[in-house]
Amino acid sequence: MVLVSARTALHVLFIKIIVFIKKNMKNQDLVDYLRSCGVCGVCQLRYLKARGSEYKDVKETLRKLDVEVNEIVENGEAAISPEDRPAKKARRGICSTCLGLFSEDFQMELLAGILASDFAKYDCQKIVLAICLPMSLQLKQLAMWFALQRKFGAAVDGNNPPDVPIKEAVKLILHPIICEKLSKEYDANGLMINIDLTHKLEDEEVEKLVKLNKDAFPAKAAYQKRIEISRGLLEKQYQPSKVKAETFEKYFEIPCSTVEEPLKLTSIDLQGPLVCVAGRYRKLSRELSHTPWVMNGQRLMEDSIEEIIIRHVGPHFTERLDKITFMSSGREDVDVRCLGKGRPFVLEIPNAIRSCLSKEKAYKMEQAVDTSGKVSVLNLQVVAREDLTQIKTGEEQKKKFYRALCALKEPVSVEILSKLQIPQSFDIQQKTPIRVLHRRPLHTRPRTIYSVKAKVQRGNPKALVIDIVTQAGTYIKELVHGEFGRTTPSLSSILGKHIDIQALDVVGIDLEWPPEVDNSTPTEEGATNIR
Amino acid sequence: MSVQSDDPLEPFYFEHEDQVICGQSVSPITDGFQEDYPSVVDRFFTRYYYFKGDVPYQVLYHSNRICLVCLAPDHPALCQGISTVNFDIGNVDRSQNVVKGKGKKGGMILQAESTLALLTTDTGETFKVPSCIRGKLVEVNTALVQEPKLLEQLPEGAGFFAILLPKIENCDAIKASLLTQEQYEERLKIIKEKKSKIEISDDKQDSLRTEEPLQIVQINLET
């Protein structure tokens, strides 16, 4: 018994050693080969399919993978100490697969470039790098893929790349380093740092690629007059399973030759995040348009809701107030007030310098808007871009509550008032009102009126105050007087009497978005109470 | 019994709810009530007139250049009683007009003299209602076909025959070609005088002339 188990144990151990050696051999072979082709340490790890944190310390990871760390690695790599670096020849040993993208030199250059840009102007905790890489880089990867297939045969797949693709590696390697050095967090919606990289040989290689493309895909080339060589095409079509090594070799070397020049950092362009600020506005004035009202190049009204809100909210997020888009859940006419809880709106602010809004700051903005005496905003808050769909559904589907001041030609009677108490919903057909017919198509739209409830002003029996709940998109003024019979039925046709509308207020919009937020801080609230 | 409980309107009185916006108390909607509030036509339209011979038509010109073609209040048919309204004017049926999109594509292009509709009166007279202006036909009021009598009762504007959209660049010329309210009244006076002269000189009276005194009453009311 003891003997048997000892034998089994020995056997298992033996197998383990073999596997260990095999795996070891392969990694070592691979790395040795890559090194012979002038591939840098980081890219060696890419071909070893290293993951996230494993790129942090190249030597350590290589050791873990039982790969011998040799001089070449140290010389061409990040671990180089300043005194060892030859003063002028810092560029030597440019990696033949990443063209220096993962070198420390490049990191320093990139960092310096970012700091020299408008970076400091942005008050963002989150950043994202968007690097535009030359196509040469993709060709280098393909050449190495072919080379590895030749060297290691079937062990290298023809459909799936043998390395961690450059794009992914940028995320795994460059992103964490740059984020750490700038003390920022990564976020796809953060400040976008657009980095443009080019390579000296790019044009020349693209020319060759056009020829190769005709050669490799003759069928497509036959009917496509102009072949667009794109990064996407390279990614999708250029794999050993689709392009023969021999065809490729007619134009490019396998493995790729060493290069003299590293990638060149051509430009850094910053694009702040798109920030959405939502709230609800109320409108007190009957002489204020929704957006600037311009006719024949002349302003008809001095100010607008849009401008008042942007004026007070915008500067916190951007210098370019003209780039801000104002959206709201519907709109009211110039002479209509918007009361109650107000109308939901959103400001879309592109290239924002900051993406947060403190309650204190929001409250100050709300107070500043109040000083206009015409518009008031509440519930001011930064919202996710995905929530913007809410405002559009609010525009089209939600119930709207109105209060209309209407005038009869004669004093009201109980009979008339009774006819205007309609608790159940009814449908109307409404033609495009004449007042907008010159710029909108002629349609007859069915609309639902949910309820009508009329009251009379005390001491003024011709003046009715009618509360109307309608489907969004109903023209209320026309619903009241019927507009020469173009809206039917109308309150006028229901009564069989002339009735006109003198004033209108929006008193509610049935959209519970954005969420209610009380921006007045407790301390400030206390202060007002004392006053 | 108190006066209050006697008031049948008591359950219907409007109560304003207080609300503060921008630090101001929101005024009740009833504050805006105006006893002499102008009508829809007065608010948004300018009245113009077009004569076809001695027969007057009205063009309600909206500030956005949309035009409503109506009978002038002194149109003889109104006194004779309207019998039928027909948009099928023989060679073409105006009620078949279809417009598409913002540009009202496909709308019939009409000249001022183009016949818009045919109108017959209870006395058997037929009037060719002219388009009055040059423009694109947007909409015809087919309700008049079913109930021609509406024309006699409807408030101003509601008895429109059609909605036309003139070209922006033609608007000045069109307005100049039409009569303003003042010019219209002036013209009516001249026609009246002319007719009364004929009446004096000529004893033969046709049906139209018997209606004249009525018309004069109307004009006096208008002015």
C-alpha cells in the first residue's frame, strides 16, 4: 500500500515537472525569439498575454513566468536608470512592434504634452485617453503574427491574435500610468485627452498597403473603384487566416524590420465631458419668449428663458455659452406663464471644464436666476446623459395642466358652467393653428382632453377660469375658441356660444423628472428663518 | 335668507391659490381680464377687401401672411339667403386640394380672379367666389358645403371659404391691390350713391336693388 501510493506520488510529480518544463520552454522560446526581433519588454508581456497589473513591473512578471531576464530587457526598458542611459542615444532600441508606444520616454513626452495643454483649466477628476494610432502599428502586429506562425507553427492561431492587442494594451498600460501621474481616475465619460500619433513611414506603408489590398482581395478590388484603407478594414480583414503570408511578404517584411524613428506625438487636444444640467423652470412674465425670438435678423424680444438660465448656470461649466443647448419638455407661448412646479428642462454643455455642481453652487444659481424677476429655476442638478430621453417623452406623452382665463359675451349661467364641468376625457380633432401654419405642415391631429373644469370670477360673471387637462401637444387657445371651426369640438362648440381666451397659465406638467432636490442648504435655510 | 346662499353661482367661484416665485407673489390669472378685449380677428388679422364687379369679398390677412377668404359683410348673397356652396367649380374641384409638408407642396396655385367656389342664393343667383389674392391654396372649408346656412350666422372669420398662403415677396403687391377697411367703406358709399341715383332715374327694380335698404342699415351699424 505504502509502496503503491509512493509510486503514484512520484509519477504525478514527474508529470508535473514535464508540464512545467514544457510551458517554461515555450515562454522562454517565445521571449527569446521576440527579443531577437527587437521587441521591448512590455510587448514581450503582451505576447505572453499578460493581464492588467502584470505590466506594472516587467522584470517581476517575466520572472514569475520563469522567463530569464537579460540585459536587453534592462537596456530597452523602463527600468533603466538615468546614469546608465546614454545622453544622446536615448532613442536606441525602439521596439519593432509598438514603435516605442510603451517606452518610458514616450510616457514622459506624453505627460509633458498633457501638462503643457489646457489641462489645468479642467476641473475634472476623471479622464480618458483617446489615442489615434498610425496604421503602421497595426502592420507591425500583423508581421509579427506571421513571424510567430512560421516559428512556432500550429501553436499560433490564425484567427485570434497571439498578443494582447495594442488598443487593449493602451488601456492596460498607458491609462493607469497616466492616470496615476496626473492623479486622476479613469472614466469613459471623463475629460477626453485626444492624442494624435504619427509615424514617419506611415504614408509609404499605406501606399504599399493599397497594393497589397488589391493583391490579397482581388475580388473586392474588381468592383470597388476606390479602396478605402481604414483601421477598421485592417482589424477585420488582415489576419493570417484571411491573408497569405506570402502575399503579405511581397510588400512587407516578416518579421518586421527594426525602425529608426519612434512614433511621433503630433497633437494633444482636450475635450471636456458633455455635462447635462437639469431642473424645472417657472415663468412669471407674459412677455418673455422661450428661446431668442429673431425675425428678419432683428430681435423681437429682449431676453428669453433660454438665455436667462444659461447666463446664470453656464459660466460654471464653460466659457462658451453659445455652445450650450437648451431643451425642455415642451414649451409655452410668449404670453403664457408657467407656474406650479414648473417645466423640466436640460442644458447640454459640451466640452465642460467641470462636471460636478455642489448644492451650494446650485442654490446660488437658483437665486441668481430669481433676480431676473421673470424666470425661476428649481431642482438644479447634474444628470446622466442617458436620462435625457425623459425630457422628450415628457414632451410627447405626458399630461399637461392648464388654467385659462376666458371671456363670454354674456354673463355666465349655471347652465353654461355645468356644460364646462367635464370630468371624463374626450377626443378632439385639431388642425394646425393658423398662427403656425405658415411654417408647419397642415395636419389634423387627434388629441385627448382629460378634463375640463370651469369657475367664474366673483363679481365678474363674464370671466371664466377654466382648468383644462390635456394630452401633450394640444393647442389650448384654439381648443377654447375653436379657431373658425378648425378645432372640433372646442369649448365654444360645446357651449354653442362665443367664448374667447384672454390669458393662459401652465400649472402642471405630469413628468416626475428631474428628481426633486432642495438645494438650499440647512444653514442658509436657518438664516432665512431668522430673518 | 342671506344673499350669498341665494347665489346659484356660489359653488363655481374661482379661488386663487397663493404661490411665490422669484420672491414675488404670483398674481391671480383674473387680474388680466379686459372688458374690451379685441376679438381673434382683431388680434391677429388685418381686414382687406376685394371687389368682383360691385360684389365685395373679404380677405383676413394674418400677421404671418396666411390669408382667409370670406364674404364681405355687405355681400349681397348674405341678404338673399345662402342656398349652396360648391368647391367643384366645373373644371376642377377645389376640395380635392392636398398639401404636403412645411412648404404646402401640391397646393393649387391661384390667381386673384381664379374661382374658388360657387355660391347660389335662395333667390337663385349664382356667385363665383374669387380667390381675391395670388397664392397657394392650403385648405378649403368643406363644412360650408354641408351647411351653407352657416355663412349667415357664423361670427367673423368662421365663414371662410379657404386658406391661402401668398409668397412672401408678393405680399406688399397683394396688399396694395386690395382695399383697406377705409377704402372699402368709401367704395361702398360710392356704389350706394350710384345705385340710388339709378333708382331715382329708373323705376324698374330688380331683385338685387330691393335688398339695398337693408344693406345700408348694415353699413351704418358697421361704421
